[in-house]
Amino acid sequence: MLSPTLKEAIKVTLSISIAIALALFFQWEKPYWAAITVIAVSMSETFGHGIQRANLLLVGTLTGIGYAFLMISLFPQDPFLFICFFTLFLAVCVFFADNKKYGYAFTMAFTVFAIIAMMGRGNGEVSFNYAILRAQETILGVLAYSAVFKLIWPVTTESRFFETLKTTTRQFHIAQTSIERTFANNQFLETESQQFDNQSTINQLQELLNLPLTSSYRLKHQKNKWQAVINACFGIQAHINLIVEDIEQDINRTNVEQHLIDLKQEIALLEQAFEGNKNDTVALINYWKKSIYSTESKSSFIVTKSLLKRRLERVASAVATSSTCFGLWIYFAIPGSFIFPMLGAVIANATRLMPDRIIRQAKYSVISWGGIFLVQYCFVLPSITELWQLIAFYMVNTFLIYAVFNKPSDAMTRMIGGIMMVLMTMNALYATPKFDIIMPILMLIIMLMVLAIAGFYTRLFHR
């Protein structure tokens, strides 16, 4: 029996290989766009989630193309206004990027807009050709992903939902135990610790429940029950946030002790509803109808205020990163034409949710993968003469990336590995391959420069 991670590696390998092979067969100019689409969509944990992500990707692509055409038609000869509205669109997309339902569409809308607008260089005809090509490659990548992930070892929404719910409950217990131990011993509480923040996991539960549930019997016919369970998870997380804040501010110990007793009861009710019958679910619903009085108004105010603050920090960081890249490009004539400001804006958009430690990890991944694929680009790819050999090259590398780095914590490493694989070797994917060492090295240096700038502003605005 193959492990789930090995199955996932095989499916991603097949999807990327099919996407590249078909793009080359159709003689499209940039086959690596289709491969990047597969990499982006395959970050989803289930097929249903992947299709939803693919739909948002398509919506974002069309929106980005539309805005790119608008900017090119309005400001073809006015670079200052173009950069102003370019930055304004970045700010809007980053602000709404963490929207639970449509956030990914905003992220992709700006990414596609930046690529089409910058690569077209103000030329409407060139931009139109790139827009059509981008749409074709995106659709091809989505179709390749859909075919493989639907037919080969599909991961159901139901199995992923219950696996995630168990993880969430386990994390609540860890947070509760840690708070109780710290509070009892009067120790310092590391409030920034990941164990106190399960919001992203709970958001994932909500996303999974919102997916089409045709093949998920328990979720489809007991949707109200599982929605009540998710609501309880949101309430427990808000309660944990409140307790952590009270301990930080050194609130009355009796108050904190009562909160800890309530938290323990809330987790017990959650587990009973998860494993029990209808009466347990009713008990859970009734508890949260009346028991949240002590945390609801305060915690929702805290969450709303905190969310707005985080969004504005992310907007400031992304706008500062993109503006700095434009400034350096204009005043220091950085080589590579439009690549530096374009990558600066795209990476600023992509790293808006990343803390500084993740950006540092991304830099190390870019250096490592960039070096590995640069060596292969110089010594392996020039000896390839047949299409099947080229496809085999991408199959072997993709499989190794996804099979070796198979832990959830390696998601960033996998994604960067896949993207660096196609970006560093993209010259080999043209109808007439060009093995120019300057472009891959320039791409690597520019990515590291942009990540360094993004890391600086992340530290500056997220203190």
C-alpha cells in the first residue's frame, strides 16, 4: 500500500507532466504557466477544495486581465499614473486577500494583472496576446489537475473534514494544558506561540463544509450539526484569545481561573457533540447561545479590530515592497527590464500573510532549489533531444520534491521547489530551446532581492 503522501506526489507529478506535454504539443509559448497553475491548485487538500480553488483562480485571472486592459488603455504613455493605479490595485487585493470565500481570487487577480500589464509594456496587441495565452495555460492546468485528481486516488471532503476536526480538538487541549500550567506556575506565557492560534485550521473546516457535499453523506445530511461544531470551535478559539489577553494584561486571577473552567467545559461539550448523538449537539448549541455572553462582545470587538490592524499592516508592507522595487528599478537601472518590478509586486502580494520567519525560510528555499535547478539547467537539459526525455526530467524532479518534502510543514518548500523548477528551466520549454545562463541567474538574484525587501518591511510593520 502506498502512503497518502506518496499518492499525492504521484498525482502532482502526473498533472504537471500532462500540462507541460499538452502545452508543448499545442506549441504554446509559455508551458511553465500551465505547470505553475497545477502547483497552485494542488496546494488544496481535497479534490473538491481544489476545484473551488481552481474556480477562484479562473475568476481572478479574468479580473486581472480585465484590469490590465483598462490600465493599458487609460495610461499607455503615463507611467506615473500607471504605477499609482498599479499600487492602488495591489493595496485593494492585499486588503481583501484573507477573505474566507474570495481571498484567493483577489490574490490571483493582482498576480495576473501584474504579469499581463508589465509583460505587455504598454502595447495593447502584445498584452492581448499574453492575456489569451495566460487564460489558455490556466485552463489547461486546471483541466490537467481535475482529470488526474478526480480519477486517481481522490481525497474526499468528508475524510479531510474529520481529520482536520480531530487536529483542531487536539490543539485546543494542548493550548488549554499550556495555559493552565503557565498560569499555575506564574511563568511567562509565549502569546505568539502557534499552539494558541488555530484560526486558520478552523477557517479550513468552514471552507470544507462550504464545498459541494454530493459524495459526503455525513456532512450533507448532518450539515447543521457540523456547522454547530464549527461555530463552537470559533467560540473556543475566541475564548482562548481572551484568556491569553487577560494573562498578558495581568487581569484578576479569579477571572482567569473561571475562564479556564469554562474553557475546559467547552472543549468537553465539543468532543461529546463530535462523537455523540443529537442530544449532545443540542446541548452544545444551547451552551453557546447563552454562555458566550462573557466573551462574545469583547472577543468579536478584539477580533474585528485585530483583523483590521493586520490587514492594514499587510497593505502597508506590500505597497512599500512594491514601491521600493519600482524606485530601485527606475533610479538604479536594474537589469532584466520589467522583471524586477513585476516580481517585486507579485512577491509582495504573495508574501502578505507570511511572518518574517517564513520569508527567511522562503529565501533559503529559493537559494537551495535555485542552485539545484541551475546545475541541471547547465549540465542535464542541453543533452535532452526528445520530448519524452524533457517530460521525464520534470516528472523525476517533481516526484522527488513532493515525495521527499511531504510533511504539512514542508508546504512552502514544496511550492517554491515546483515554481523554481519551471522558472529556472523555462528557456528549455520554448519551441526552440535557448540555454542562456544569464536569465536564470538574474531571476534567482532578483527573487532574493525582493524577498530581502519584503522581509525588511514585514519586520518593520509587524513589530
